[in-house]
Amino acid sequence: MYQNILVPVDLAHLDRMAKTLNTAIDMAKHYGARLCYVTVTNSTPGAAAHNPKELADKLKEFADEQGKSHGIQTYAKVLESVDTAVELDDKLLGAIKDTSTDLVVMASHSPGIGDALHLLRSNAAEIVKHSNISVFVVR
């Protein structure tokens, strides 16, 4: 059913993503799908790496470790952005197209007052709204 699964990750917050990562791994195993770990980054230093090249190396290492330890096909994709707050959704939608993704498994925050007042917007909701593929949101 699914051949290419995309999982947006933030290496600086892997400790908060266990449920999402485990769900993606389980689905990849179940369907024999390839799993693409993707992240969007600025060119400036961040919590996970000093620059996009270092982040790409770390994400590839993470993807390789996950593939080996779980017996699944994995790869990594780092997308550079001038302003991740503005471009995140477009970058992820581009990655979905470029990787022929047919399922996205992504983390989301629990809805709160900010959502009710439309002060916060959900990246997951934007991906669902603008994509014609399946999106599995994990909280």
C-alpha cells in the first residue's frame, strides 16, 4: 500500500519524537516501505548542528542507524531555508513531491487555546490541506 514514507524530524528534539519515530518505523516494516527522514534548516547555526552540511551528516548517520537497527530502508534529506518559519510547509510539500512520498508520519502539538484562537497554526494541518497523500499525525 505505501512505498515511500516521509518523517519530518528535528534532531535537537528526538527525545520528544519517540512515538512518531516508532509509528513510522512500524509502518515502514509493515508495508516494506522506504523511510525518508527530512529536516528543514536555516543556514545559520542551530541546536542540532553548526551548518547545513554538519546537519546533513548527522541526519544521514541517524537514518543509517535507524535502518540498520530496525531492518528497514532509510535515507535522509536536509532542506535549506532562508526562513524556516515562513517556508517550512512549502519545503515539506516539495520534499513530498521530490521523494514520491505516499505517506507522511509527523508529530504535532496537542491542541490548546492558541489553536482555538487561531494564534498558532499546525504544520500537519497545512500538509494535509495542500497534499493529495495520506498524512498520519502523532501526538
